[in-house]
Amino acid sequence: MKTIRFVLALTLLAATALPSYGQAKKKSVLNLFCWSEYVPQEVIDGFAKETGIKVNVENYASNEEMLSKLLAGGSKYDLVQPSEYTVESLIKAEKLEPLTAENIPNLKNLDPKFAKMPHDPEGKYSVPWMAGTVGIVVNTAKVKTPITGYKDVFDGTHKRRIVVLNDSREIVSWALATLGIGPNDMTPENLDKAKPILSEWLPQVKVYDSDSPKTAFLNGDVDLGIVWSGEAAILWKKDKKFTYVLPAEGAHQFIDSLCVPKGAPNKENAEKFINYILKPEVSVLISKEFPYTNPNAEAVKLLKPEQRANPASYPSGDLKLETFKDIGKAAKDIDKVVTDLKGRKAR
């Protein structure tokens, strides 16, 4: 009889223990879906050491790739890293969880100018990771003529010595900028206006690279490029011959943020990670490896003078900057136009 009671007690104990074990196991994981070359391993290791939470990392190379995978099976991700217009799109589609501000006390460290931006006016769904611009890198040891804007890059004298981002919307926005058209006016009529410009430009491109466009410069394959400012900052730090120019026609200012997808299995862990990276001493580690514009005001105070002086990380002067907005179905039309024009041989 005692044996039966003992077995029953063990069974009952196991039945009650299993859920808590499952919850504990669930709480020890964070599934992070982020841009390639954008989250330092030191930060991931530091978070894991401090919290005991294992971080699983999966990378993407474009907002469109991230969005496609997220919508196809987003419930497996706890944290994503979309740019401003993608945040706006995900909010409209009700695909993000509202953040619990009480769980992220380090929000107080953000520079106010990066809080509650147009893509998330209430600051309810996103927290800035890094900001930056898209501009022109010039190898001044090779290019002796002044480069002030997109037209100079594609004036025909630098054929097959150019690297650009592998991003259709970015590319089309550059063409429209030369016509005085803003990056969010992606109407069919404006797209038609961009086509003849792009048909002249794209055959001149040697490399399309959104992951690491700096590599083409360092390998000596290109002399000019239109790239992320963080990539430009790394090049300038390595060699001052690589200068950074914000196009006179206007430039894109991007805001990459951290967001929690709808139905994320480990939302609490995601908020812990967000709070962790907002620590000034942690945020500085991100700037050290990926020198974009840091939206963490307290972290910027800790940067070295030479970091703050990097013209790609912290540009000065009269800046004509504009963020991207969600353009809905027009994105597919843009992608088709650019895809059709790519690969043409330079004349």
C-alpha cells in the first residue's frame, strides 16, 4: 500500500513539476532575428552571462527578407531589428507586441530626438538600436574630381568601379533625388521618371552589397560607393583617404530598432535584452564595433573624442535628411524595375 502511495506521490510531483520545468526552460532562451554584422558577439555573451539566457541568432540582409520570414513564421522569433518604414508596416499589420516600459527602465538613456519618431509616434512598439545615413564613400587616392552627389558618382567616369547597396528602394530613391522628388513619393509616374536614369546608372555598378560594402573598397575593387554610414565610418577609421559625403540632393536617415513580434514566445526575455543594450557601457560596445549614430545619449558621452569626430558616424553641417515611410505594395514594383535593369553591361 505504501509503495502504491509512493508511486502516486511521485506521479503527482512529476505532473506538477513538469510545467514549471518547461517554463524555466522557455525563459532561458531568446531568439534574435537581426541584420548581418550588426550585433557584437561581446554584447550577446555579456547578456547571456548576466541573465543566464541563451541567445539564438539568425541573420537577414534586407528588411524585405526579414518581413517575408517574419510573416511566414514569425512566432518563433522573440526580437527583430527592422528599419523605420518596416516598423511602420508591422504596426499597421498588427504584427508587433506593445512593449512594457516598466520592464525597460533604461529607456531614460535615449536621446529625446530619437524617441517617439514618425514610424512609432507613441514609442509603443520599438526602441532605437542604431541610426545612420546612406551616403557616398570616395577613395580620394583614386578619385581626384569633386564628388558632391549621386550624379557625380554615375557621371560615366567611374564605370565598374562602384559599389552600391543591394537595396532596390534605396537605389530608386537616389534617382528620384536628382529630380527633386522625395524618397517616399514612390508613385507609378515617379517610378517611370526614375527608369531612364537607372538604365544609365546600373550598368556602371560593379558590386551590389548590403552586408559588407566596405570589403570591395578594402580589396581595391572599387573607388566609389553609396553605402551605410557605419561601413563608411569603419573605412575612414582604417584610412583617412576614404572620405564620406552626404549627397547634396538629400540623403536617407535610417533608424533601426528592436521590436517584439506578435506572439513571441519569450517577450520578457526580449525586453530584458532591450534594457541590457540600453546600458551606456553596453551601448558603447555596439558603437565600437559598428560605428553608426548612437541614439543612446548617455552612451555617446562615453565615446572617445575620435569616435565622435568620425564624419560618417556623426555628420555635421546643413543636413538634408529624410526617413523612409511605409509605401505598401509599391515596394514590389520598385524591386521589379531594379531587378530588370540589373546586369546590363556598361556601355
